[in-house]
Amino acid sequence: MTRLPIAVPSRAVRAFGLLAGTAVLATACSSSVTPVPTPSAVGGSGAAASPTGSATPAGTATGAAVAASAGGGGAATAGAASAAATGQAGGASTCLVRYLHADIGLSQGAAGSVYVNITFKNLNTTSCTLYGYPGVSAGAGTPVTQVGQPANRNHAVNPSVVTLAPGGYAYATLQIGDALNYPTANCQPQATSWLLVYPPNTSNLLYVPYSTKVCTTSTVNLSIQAVQAGKGGG
């Protein structure tokens, strides 16, 4: 049997051609879209490098630097921090707490007070700087918790940028007034066995073994000077 060709209306041919053209255009457009990078590909250079040096940071009986949120934080005021940044421009950076060892240096008694040098040793292999006032308070118990108020700032020493070479020292003098010289009701003294020390311009805490008595009321019998170069004779 002979098959006769089927005639296709010209309007149908035009419609088919239009649909085919639309499909080709859509395909071309979709293939030209640039993929959006994922967040992990935007900026960043990977994990931060591990700190250099093999020395273990210290400042506690076990040699561990402990972060804490106890009162008496050692961060300096905005003005002091700005001055520190200016003094360090192009030079050494602020000392990292994990590379600082805090200890007790020279102690002297005078007229109802004890003056204690808190020393900071740079354990890193590069120089670093300290500026301003440490945050200092007393602590006791297990775990160690703050007792009484943090030390007031003693302005006998003008703050200046102190550069610590590898193995170098800075110190700050803590004055501890004899708590027994205060009226008992106003002071309510308590024995403590630790100093809780925030190095200047940091929010990480070092624990330094030291026994004393402090007031547990709003009365403050502690004051701290700005850091100075060296060990203070100790």
C-alpha cells in the first residue's frame, strides 16, 4: 500500500519553530550563569598558624594560663590602649598571655602595707610589649574564685610601653594594705592564697600563688601601679 505524505499546516510549522528557538535561547542563557562561591571560598586564608616556641606559659601552680571572667579585668582604658598601639607602631606586638609567666618578685613592708612586685617574663622567642595597668585581685578556694574587690590603680608610675625581649621581664608593684588595720565591720577580712592577674590589655587570667588577707566588703586594700621594665630589684 502506498503511503501518502501528511501535509502539515504552515501555522503549525511556524509555532514549532518558535518553541524550538525559545528552548535554544533558554539553554544558552542558563549555560552562561556564573556560579556564586560558597562562604568557605570567600576571603580567609585557612587556619591560623600555630604559635612558635616550645615554652609552656605559666602563672599558676601548674604552669597553666587560665581564661576567666572574674572581676578586676586587666584591660586598659580606651585611651591607654590607643597609646599602647601608637607606641608599638612598626615594632613588637602586645605580649600574648600564653607566652607570659607571672610570679612574685621583691616584697617589702612599710607603714601598714606590703609592696609586692608582680613580674611578667616573656617566654616567647620574639619580643613583645606591655603597657598600662594589670588587673589584680585576690582569690581562694577550689576552684579559685575572686575574694573582695579588684585593686585600685596607683598613679605613682606613669604608664609607658615596655618591651620584653625573649626571656625579658616587666613588673608592676602591688600595694596590699594590712586588712587588720581596718575596722572589722568595714573590712571583714578573709585569708586568700592566690593573686588573680590580668596582664595589661588582655582578658586572659594568670593565677599566682600568694597568701594575704583582703577586705570582703566594698573597702579596697589593694592598689596596683603601671608596668615597668625589669624585675624591680627582685
